[in-house]
Amino acid sequence: MKQTLRVLSTGLIALGAITFVGCSQEDAFWFDDDLSINSQVPLTRGESEQTLGTINYNLFSYGENECCLIALVEMKGKKREFDATYSAQSCYNDIKEYATSLMDEDGNPRYEGGAMDLEVFLEVGRNFNLINERKHFNNDEEKMEYFLDKKCKPQAINIDVWNEEKKIMESHVARVESVKRKSGTIEYSVRNGKKLTMAEIDIKEIKDVWM
């Protein structure tokens, strides 16, 4: 089923078992049982705008196809409030520096910016105590079993979103905002420059979660 959320720039490169995911679409927590819609629909929650005379420490600059980095920064922001001592930009810089420092057994960089290998995403997330494991779903039954368990608290999801410009579905990683079990949907964050919105997607459309 074609989703309706417009993505400005995303990417998926599959090489064997390696999957790279990235998206320049990007930039409250926990479980509620509110009724909601059943597809990816943007829900405007607010904007991360810098008000007159006030510095917004939640704002940060990021590159194209960096949805994995964005999700990690947003997860960090849920663990501690960004402020003058440690801003979202500082967090982004630290996470990206660590990710680009990772090398394979031949001494080649495992990440050079942009789209990110999902195994690198997991390793970086572990290093910053944001995620511990990835769960891939093989069928709808596995998805329903996982999300109906109230003990499960996913921090990020891997989904496909519709790129209106390219007219194709592309892979995207996003931070989970909430799980809505009654409606069978997940609410997740969408960042586009300074604007922060929320979107929803049916549980059956989710490919992976990170906890």
C-alpha cells in the first residue's frame, strides 16, 4: 500500500546482507491507548523554532540521508534535556564523530556520513546507551505479538516511506514517540529543518525495531 507521507530525500542501498538507511526528511514519550488513524499521516506537534532572544538548544544541523543520526540525537534528547552545557548540536557532533571513527577489519571506515548501515546504527546506539538490540520482523504475526506486549518499549523503527519526488518507497529510521495499541499504530518523529512533527504508521508496516 502506498504511504502518503512526503519524504524530501531518503535512501536505501542494499549490498548483500548490509542495509543502509538514511533520510533528510528529519527533525512525550510513552505508551498510550488513544484511538488514532491507520496510516502515515503527519500530525503537527509543534516547531523547534528559535524564539526571539532565546536559544533553542534542541536545534541542530544535519546532512542529507542522516535519519539514523537524527534518531540517535532525538533519543538522547529524551534521556536528558539539551541545554547550554550540552546542546543537540554537541550531541550530534559527538555521535557522528564516533560513527565515522568505526573501522572494519581491513581498516576501512564503516560510516562516512549520509546513509548508515543498520549494524553501525546499532553499534553507535549501544555506545551511547540509547539502544541495546535490533529485532527484525518476518511476518505480521511476529509484529502483533511484539507490539501487544506492554513490556516492549521500542525506541526506534525502520519503515518504508513514500518519496513523492522520486515516486518510490524508501527505507527510513525514526525515533518512536508512542505505541497506540487500540488503533494498532506507532507514532514517530519527523524532522524537517527546524520543524518537528509527528506521523503515524500501521504496526504491520514496520520492518525492524530497536530497543
